[in-house]
Amino acid sequence: MKRLEGKTCLVTGAAHGIGKATCKRMADEGAFVAATDLTDEDGQALVDEITAAGGKAVYHHLDVTDESQVNSVLETVAKEHDGLDVIVNNAGISGVNAPTDQVKSEDWAKVMDVNVNGVFYCTRAAIPLMRKQGGGSIINLSSIYGIIGAPDIPPYHASKGAVREMSKTDAILYAREGIRVNSVHPGFIWTPLVEQMGKESEEGVDAFRAELDKLHPVGHVGEPEDIAAGIAYLASDDAKFVTGSELVIDGGYTAQ
């Protein structure tokens, strides 16, 4: 069953990892997918892959920290593809890994600009478009570290906590208008970003992954497709009674 047939879905940070898997899953579910990113070559390659498989997709360059660009891209997608039903605010960066007292103001601001302001700009631009058609679904990528703490990357953790609370606030604000807002909280997912962390670690990528595997009761880290499946659910009408929720997909990490 194609649960997203007839829906227009826009994904930020679409070219790699969770964003890429989400675009492919949504297209498989029948959605028209607007994939957006800064890495144009990879983004277009994703769209070519989706269309070659019989799906419907288009690529747009989008810097989520540029509010005028956000407004323009969302309005273009809605105008050319019969509105905007779903937005997945996935674009994000991990930022500097240093204790709080050693984080530079510019490093803090950079993470907040992408991970928090980007979600705000995209949500703000999506609301009137969804209101015009009587509803929609906004899905914000937070993290297990929007729920629990850890002694590393303070700007990232703070940003994901903000995304969690933004989602709840907007869920309440727009519920009566049929606009649902939910956050997704992945555990460690083997994406290019996490793999790069492994490559930069002292122990090397294989040992790094083995240590991450141990952190999850299921015995391994997740794959991007695990998160994409949850996002597709929240985007669909199967989740019509779901708003303000925290969908935790973490292999049991936060159950410990």
C-alpha cells in the first residue's frame, strides 16, 4: 500500500544518510519528493535514482540558514506541485566536540544556525502553505540527545533539545488547523557523518563502530532506513492522531 500517494513531501539535508533514505522511502510510498541540500551533485544523483526506479522527485539547492532562500524554495515547490503536505526538517550538523567552557561563540552559533534556525525558518515558511490546503505534517529530526545528556558536543545536544521543544510548542499551536508536528529521535545511525567521526577517532572506524554497537541493547547501531520508516509513518494519514510526540528509534539506547 502506497501511504503517501498524492502527497508532496519536502526533505532538507536530503543528499546523504537519513535524508537520502527518507526521500527514497517516501517515493516508494507514492509521494512526490522535493529533495533539498547544499551538495547539488549528490542531491541530483539521488533524484535521478528515484526517477529511474519509477518514483517522482525533483532537486532544489537549499541553505536552511538563508530565510529568503527557504521561503523561495518552499513556495516554488508548493506552486509547481499542488501544495506542500509534508516537510522533514532533517538538515543538521554535529559541530565542534569540546567542553562547554572551550566552545567558541562562533562554533556555538554555527550549530544553532543550522540545527535550530533552519528548523524555525522551514517551519515558518511551511505553515501558511499547509494552512492554505487545510493541514499537513511537519517532522523534525531531533536525537536521543534531545532527551538525555552525554559529555560531548554541547552545542549539538542543546540544539536537539531545542528542536524537541519547538516541535511540542508548534504541535499545540497548529493542532486545530490540521497541522501535525512531531519530532524523531534516532539513536546512533551509521550515516556518513557518524562514519566520519569513526575515521577521525584514535581507535579507527571498525573499533569505533564496535563500541557504538555495544551501547544499544539490540547489539548494533541503526541504519538510515530504520529512521526513514518512522518518518514515513508520521508523514502518512496512519498518524492522523499523532502530534507533539517523540518518536524514539534507538535500538533501546534510552531504555537503559
